[in-house]
Amino acid sequence: MKKNILYSILLVAFFSTYAQSKKEVLMTVDGTPIYTKEFVSVYNKNLDLVQDESQKTVDGYLDLFVDYKLKVAVAYDQKLNENPTYLKEYKKYRDQLSRNYLYETKVAEDLAVEAYERSQEDINANHILIRVGYDAVPQDTLVAYNKIKQAYDSAKAGEDFVKLVQEYSEEPGAKEREGALGWFTAFSMVYPFESMAYKTPAGEVSEIVRTSFGYHIIRVNKRRESSAEITVSHIMISDKNKEQTFNPEERINELYQLTQQGSDFAELAKQFSDDKGSGRFGGKLKRFSKGQLRSDKFEEAAYSLQNAGDISKPVKSSFGWHIIRLEEKHPKLSYQEQQPDIISKVQKGGRMKVVSATVNKKIKDTYGFKDTDYLPFFESWMEKDSLLQKKWKYKLLTHSQNNVLFTIGDTAIYYDVFAKYMEGRQKSVRSVNTVSAMVQAMYDEFETQQLKEYFMAQLEIENEEYAGVINEYRDGLLIFDVMKKNVWDKAKLDTIGLEKHYQKMGANFKWKERIDAAIFSGTNKIDVEKAQQLLKDDKTPKEVKETLNDKDNVRVLLSEGLFEKGTREVPSNVVFEAGVSAIENFNDRFYVLKINEVIPPRLKTYDDVKGRVISDYQDFIEEEWMQSLRDTYDVKINKKALKKVKKQLK
């Protein structure tokens, strides 16, 4: 979808909620006032982002601002603010924004620092697990605890830990693996387990720790400094391109041989790598450390390289074939450099339970909180079997049954609200064995949700900055939805209109001159001259390649197919005419072409340019739609206020 830069500009810094008193009205849209302070703020923040010079004047920018307000107005008129998808997205944005105000950021940062410090070290350990869920009945929990306590006492007394694993551990495959976990670091294990492991010195056995899996004891075998990041370049040949006219493994071996013969790695990457993103930069990838890439084989090959400039032999990954060159071994990143990534992991993992507990306490302390002993009622009132099977249906509570569940500030939350929540939530909750455990799990979630809802409602009343930003999100999402409905989807679904637009704008959708050809290239002019002579002798491209290349030497590379003038495969100075071309020097390589056919410029088929046609047609529809909005909505500009704005911004 092609979007006018206006949307990005105004969504980045659009604050539209202001205390309406003490502000001068700049304009109205169907009677709704828009204030000068709002316009001035947006203008000052976004002026440098405007590309069209004519829109950098106050009058020019005001036109953009009016268009934005018209789109918001029509979104509300079309009730897009009631769309479930919109409401879901808005809630997601609001929850993310509120973290700064909910104290989540401070707590998350503390945990992020802890994680960073732990990540400087890898741990190698074995463990014993006695399985018991958090939902287990007290008797089962006690049995599990007594069992892990026996193993713990024996380990502390010096008994062989591996033998204790084989005797006690209930982890699947524990006896075969001897409880070995290998090397791990921060975020590799559930948080309580990780914390206990990092508290335990090498060569010692940890205290007992409980996780969602059960009770554990951990023997920390070794600690080592974690690996630093490296930068590599690579040349990739995909093995998933059905249009290839060569064998991917054969091609990567040819390219590897060329690197060993002295060909420039970066130039080969630019010319031949199927990873176009890195190929433009000579194959260079962003720096990474072990575990960050989705390819163990690639990482293993990359980390086996010792010195800058070392090149790996061809290695196969899930993406295709690679040859890898080590560019640099980096010192470890500082916390500040890694902070965004670590914070993101904290907010997604088990550490969020710590964050939530801390935030909930803060809200309760700030506004006042009082709960009740709700569990006995729900245990007796709910049908046990239907709830545990996640098929429970809410039934109306009588007035006498509908007691207060808890109060936060001046707001009381009643049993019926929680009961309705449980009906909708039950299927998504982790399976447990008892009604009390299931109700408790849903209550914890419900309480957290209600505390945050109350806090955010208060915040929008108390904090002007937050209110402004949250309104920005509302309008931004509505703008996207209104454009999708009235422009983007409309254009894509209007097949007749698209076809007419394609016919009308056909001159903009043309192929350049193309050739059906076989292209030979090499670093040695003599080899390419031999290829030229063999082609003149009516040898097929395949025969030429087999004649000049052998197992130990790749003298020429062959590419066959249709090539458009100006593409990277075709030397810029080659003459497009049928037959065997002259030798051309291009990008420090020599080329000869066997041109079978020269295809003149022609109109591309609709399928060839469908994406561009849709994009152009969307622009056309948007222009007409915006004109209709201007004709429909009553926009009045306060000329006196506008004059003041111009003077202020002069």
C-alpha cells in the first residue's frame, strides 16, 4: 500500500488533546473546534519532514492538516472506532504506552540490567527435576518436595550427582542425558531456574527452586565468559529458486574456487549473491553473536574462522549455500547498546511476573485497595467438571450473591464482572487439576487487568501529556482503517477500474530493451576470449562451460535467460545485437555474450506491473475521495487566528 508521507509525519508527533479553555480556535470541522496550539505544535515538530516545498508554508501545511482532520472525522462517522480489530490494536498501543506511567519501565530496566550482567557469563550445569505443577493439591506438592529434599540432602552430602539424577529425576530423558543442560545464559531458562543457577558457584549444588515444571536442584559444573559478536560477509546461492538454470551447490563451489584464485569477494557477492540485501554491500551482514541467527551451521562455520579475511568452505543452511568471510571480531557490547533488545525480552518472558507484581503493589499503594475472600464462594458455586473441561457457562448471580470482589480507589468490582471474565478466558488458561487453582489463575490476571484499567483511566484525567499521546494513537489507527476501507482495499478490489487505469497509464509500464542470451564472465581475459571463440564455433553454452572449467579451476561463470538493459548481469557498454558479442570489461571482470534474440521495448503485461498499477490507482482514488470530503464537510478557518499563527511562525 502506498501511503502519503503525511500520515507518517502526523502520526509521529500529533498531540490533539488539550485543555480546551484558554485556547484560540483555528478552525472547525462540522462544528468541532481545532485549536491553534495544536496546529503550531504539529507544524514545528514536523516541518523538516515535509518534502514538498510548497507545503512548508503555513497555508500549505494547513491544507495537509485539514485533510488529516477530515479523515479522522469520516472515520468516526463510519463508526470505525467501534470495530473490534481497531479496539484490539488500540488496547495494545495503550498498554505499551502506559508502561512508562505504570512504573513498568523502571522495574523492567532493573531486570534488564540484571540480565545483561548475567549474559556476560555462560553456565554449564546438570539438574534434577521432581515434577509437580502449581495447581497440584497440597498432598502431592508435599510428596514432591520431600522427594527433592532427599535428593538435595544426598547431593549436599557429596553423593555422585549423576547417580542421583538417574535415581530421582523425573525429567523425560534425564537418565540418558544424565540431567545435562549444556551451556546456557540469561533468557535461556525459566526465570526462577536461571536466577538460582546464577546464584550458585561453580562446583556446587544449588538450593531447591520451584518453577512451573516442578522442584529442581542444580549442579553448576563450569562458568565461562560468553562469546563476543562478529561481523562476516557472505555469498549465498539459494536452493529454492525454481527459475535457476544452474545447480546451486555447483555454483557455490565455483564461486568458492574463484575466491581461492584471488577474485574479489565483495565483487562476487554484488554480482552473484542471492541475498540481495547484503549483496549490495559486498555481502556484509550485521554483527551477531552465537544463538542470534536461525542457523547453527552458519554460526558454527562463521565462528570457526580465526582471522579477518579468512573464508569458509561452502556450507549449507536452511536458506541455501554460503561461503563466509570473517570481517571483524568485536568487543562485547555495553548495556546501553543492548538495552532495547534486553528490555524487549524482559517484557515478553517470565520476568514479566516480577514486573506485574511490583506494578500492582504500586497501584494499590497509590489509590488504596481492599480485596475479599472470594475463593470459597466460587469453588462452591461453579460446576467443577465443566470449568476444568473449559466449558463452563456463566449463570446470573442473585443480588445477594453478587458481592464486591475488590475495590480500587473509589471503584468497586463485583463478582459478576469477574464471572463473565472467567467464562471468556477459561479456554485460554493453562490446564490445571483443581477448581481453586483455575479460579486463582484467572483472578490474578483479572486483578492485574482491572488495576491497570483503573490507573489508565485516572491517568488520562490527570496527565495532559498522556491524554495527548493516547489520542494520537486513537486517531492514527483510525486514519489507517479509514484509508484501508475507502482507498487501499477499494483500489485492489476494483478490477475494472484497475484495468482501465493500466490502459490509460500504459506508457509508464514498459520493458526496456531485453536480450535472450548466455553471459560468460571471468577475471582472466584469455579465458573469456576462449569462450568467445568456442561460441563462434557454434559450441553450446554448456559445452563452453564444461570445456573451460574443471574440478580445480573455475575460469568462467555462465548465466542464461532474459536480461533487461541496465541490470547488474549485463555490461553497460555491450551492444544489443544477435550473435557473439565483443569482449567487454565491466566491474573488473571480462564478459562475452551469446545473444540469441534482441527483444524490443514493449508494454509490460498487467501481471508484470500489477503492484505499480494498484499503487497508482490508489493515489487516483484518494485524490477523488479527498475532494468529496471537502465538498461534504463544513470546514471553517478562523482567519484572525490564522493571521496570528502566521505571525508567530514567521
